[in-house]
Amino acid sequence: MKNFDSADSSQPKGKYRTKFRREVFVEDTQANVFYSQLMEQRDSFLKKSGLSKEQLELAGKVLDVLASQCARSGKSAPLSIAWEKSKEAGIIPSNDTLNVYLYVNTSGLLSSALSDSLSVTGKRKKMSAVMSILGNDRGETTEVENDTIDFPTELALFHDLLYKPTEKSVSLRVKRLVTNKDAVAAEELLDSFPANVSSALRLFKRMRGEPSVRLEAENYVLLISTLAENGYFKSTALPVEGARDIGYTYEYGVGLFDEIIGEMSEDVLEISAASARRMYNALAEGLKDESFTNKVEPIHSLAGVPMRNDAARENDLIASRVSVEKSTGTCPRSGVTLRLIKLEEKQQKQLHKSLLELSKNRFEEFVGKQRRGRQLIGNEDYAADKLNEFSAWLDQRKGKPFTAIIDGANAAYYMQNFDQGCFNYHQIQFVLDALEKSNETPLVVLPYKYCSKSFNIHMGTKSFRQTLSSNELSIVDNLSKKGQLYRVPARCLDDYYWMLASVSAQTASRNGANLDVFHDNDEGRWPGTRPMLVTNDQMRDHKLELLEPRLFRRWASCHIVNYSFTAFVKGESIDREISFSTADFFSREIQSNEMKT
């Protein structure tokens, strides 16, 4: 470490020295190198401009006053010039001034046009000596080299290299790292932020509100465990400072715990065994002085969370694993019945919209491949229009509402990869009959070509033309007469049709009735959401295109029913048994219940 009491003009002096980060004084640290580069820029500017150090210091004070005035008056345009001139002259704005810039940027006073003008682009001035340090926090300079660092990130890095990081500066940097898909660096930055519990909660809330940031289970577990270990969930705890200011109703105790767990349930499906153990031990430590009728003891760092299936007493602390009763969805410890959490109406509409967009895109790709240099005339909205027609048909048709939608092609091809295998209509009929025996009203969705007398099929390495037998044609005819068959138009993907059926209101046929089936129904039907989608399709091609992963899993677990049976050879099967893996009737995800006060 250098002795900064020596007459070294390149080191901080006077009032600034006590305000800089300690790292500024440590040789070869990023902060020290950055400060030295600023001093080199300052000396170069003084030499070229002929100004004295006193005059430059006065200019810095004027720019400080300008920044404060802009913030008070809501005029952001002059800040563009002030920031660029500060960098050009090697002026180090005070901590207060940089916080003013951070305030203006995060409060929305900085217009998008101005923000763009302040971004580091190909038009940036020659500041490589000063700004080369503004890479990522691991000593790399990829952002600058690729000219991708934006003004908010540059500002936050500039501040944090010289002064103690704040919630605003850290959240801006984390947002940038997340946007660049550098989750490891973002997590390291959050972990290194020396914040108290109040600051940590505010930073968490700020990051949760960023559209581009997705908080993982470990982020929630870390926050909840920290609060628990510090005793903030106790009934006698001191309030978390500022909790109400950032939107929480409760500042401590079980109310605050309930609110944060509620937020966690919106973003996280499940937690790992290690995370469960961390939370368990944190609650055991933080609530050890509470007057519960039971004692929760910390467990070894490699042990599993204890299993308890006995009913809890009135004032027990429930913190354990349980075996949920599959037939009722009831927790044996708390006596609470888990709910089935379905897509909300807004999310159903989003799924409907996504399917229409995907059908249009898929059709455009199909037509593009068919052109082969020839101009084909057609309506680019053809596939979306046809899917809309199906949606309207479902909504307007009368009669019994459909409670099961069969992926016909999937059922017909099931286990048919043998020498005599084919597109087997007998298997479709077999699945349909089994559903009807279970008091369901099924609809078969089939691509149009399979409803013809003959069609080309591809199975593994073989391709051939299949001609339907009279029995198979009879199956097609009967399905059509009973209104149990929907032919998907040519050049349209049938997957989108049976998926869309899951979010159809079936307004006319349903007539306001709830189609869902409860576990204690008198008909012996499987409990769960209706309509069910009967398919073994894993939908690998659609997961990321339709919904974000949490909502896709929620939709699939509510609607998808898999099946298993012995393959038919033509119209014969040696085993006429079929088993269904029914959809969930309670959601296997984090759930919160109404808190009793």
C-alpha cells in the first residue's frame, strides 16, 4: 500500500479522501487504477486547456450545482453536457452529485432520448484511458470493448468504484448483468453488497419490480433466512425500517413472513432440499424464544428436513416435510387442503393470443418452404383465421360441453413403430370409449389428411400410402355424425387446436356451468380441471413459445392427461386395458393461505 501522506498529486486530497472507498487507497485495485486514470485525464486536460487546478476545481463545483438544480427543476437535458464535460476534464463529481444523477436516472426524469445520447455508442468520445476500467466486476472490459455499456450502468460503476455502493447503483448494475444473461456475476454482486436488513429488503423489492429481472428460489430463501435469523419474524421483533414505504403491510412478525412467502409463491414453483434446510434452521434459530408448544431444533447441515405427518396442536410451529394425501390434497400437519391453481383469465387470453401468433408464424414458414422459387398466392393470416374459426365453433356450438379433448394423431400413432404399424383408428376409438365410460364427453382433433380414404404416412425410416379399411372409415363416419370429430384444415398444425380448446369458454354449451370435477363427486369421475387434454405429447416445441415456465407447468399440470395401453395390430389388441395418468386436482407448488389474525 502506498503512503498517501506523501506529496503525490495523483492521490485524493482534502474532503474527498474521507469519502472515497477504502479500495481507492489500495494499490492495483480497480478503484485505485480507475482513480489514477481519472487523474491522468485531468492532467492531460489541464495541459491542453491551460486552466489551473483551482479553475478546474471551481468548474467541478459549478457542475455540481447544475446537477442539483436540474434535479429540482426536472430539467434533464443539461445533464448530458455536464456528464460528458466531467469525463472529458477528469473531474470527479462528489458522492452527492453522482447520487443526484442516479436519482434522475431511476426516477424517470431522464428521457429515453437523453438516456440514448448518454449511452456508450460508437460516437463516444475518446475516453478509453479513463473508461476502460468500466468493464464487469471481474476485471474484464468486454462491455466497453463491445460498446454495449449504457449510461445508467456507466454511472453506477463510476459511482461504486469511488464511493460506497448504494441500493440504486447496485440495482442498476444487477439489472444490466441480468439483461446480459450474466446471472453468476449478478448474484456475486448482490452477495457482496454490504447492506443491513432494511437495505437488503429494499434492494430485493426494487429488483423484483424490474421487468427484466427474474428472482430465483435461492434469492428468496436467502432473504427469508436472513430476516428469520435476525429475529424479524418474532412477535416481539423491532420493525424493519422502511418496510411500509416499499409496499409491505407488516413491518415484522408472521405478517411480514406471510407477505414475502406470498411473493415467493408468485415467482417460484419449488425449492431444493438445501434451500429447505437453510430456511428450516433459520426459523429454528430466529423463533427459538417464541412461546410455541413444540420445540423446533436446528438440524445438521447435511440432514434432511424432518418428516411429520401427525396433526399439529393449536400453538405448534409447523416447519417440516409432510406426505400430502393424494385423494384429498390435504396436509396432515395443518389440515389445510391444497388448492388447484389454474391460469387466470388474463393468462388464458395470453395463451389464446400466443397460439394464434404461433399458427400464423408456422404457416408462413410452411409456405416459405413450399415456394421453392415460385410465388404462391395466399392469405398470410390463413392459419390464424382457421384457428379462430375453431375457437368460435367451440364457443357457439350447442349440446353437451366437451370435457376431454383427444389428440387424435397422437393416439393413432401410439406404439405403432413395428412392421405392421400404421395410423390406427381403432386406438382412437379405444381411447374415446374409455373416456365415455368414465362419464366424459370427448372431442377428437385430427389433421384433415387422416380423414381421407388414403394418405401418405412416415413412420421412422419407412414411408408408405395407407388406405383405410371399411371399419376404419366407419369410425370416421360415426365420429363425424356424433359431432365428436374436428378436422384441422390442411397446412395447419393440429397441436394448436387441442391446446386452444383448454382455454375455450364453450359459452353456449356450458351455459354458465362449472365443468371442473371435485374429488368427492358422486359420479366416480377423476377430479380436476375440465376440459382435459388427452395426449402423450411432451410439447417440447411449444413450452418456451407459449408461456413462461412457471405458467406453462401450471397449465400442463391442470389439463394434460397421459395414457398407456397395449398397441393394436390393425383392429386387434391382446390386452384391452387402458390406464390414464390424470391431471392434478391440487397444485404441487408453493401455496399461501389466508392468514388468521
